[in-house]
Amino acid sequence: MEKTKNFLNWKQISLELSGSDNSIRKNKIPKKYERKVNRLIKLVELWLKWVK
């Protein structure tokens, strides 16, 4: 999971979900966005397995 978190562009994720570039960070995901971010992480993990 940590490898996936390093892979993501957190500034862009924060902009897309909250409209602010620093609301969501790798080490601080507000409860409001936690479900969407966790889903994204799972999808990226699946993709990373697939490309290997």
C-alpha cells in the first residue's frame, strides 16, 4: 500500500475531490474523502499488479 501511496499525485487528487490542493495528503486523508481515496488506492494496486 505504501508503494501505491508514493505512486499517486496527492496534490491533483486533493484538487479533484476537494477543490483545494492541500486538503488531502498522503498521511492525512479527511474522513469525508477516505472512502473515495481508499477505492482509488485499491484500483491502482490492481493496476500495478496487472502491469507486472
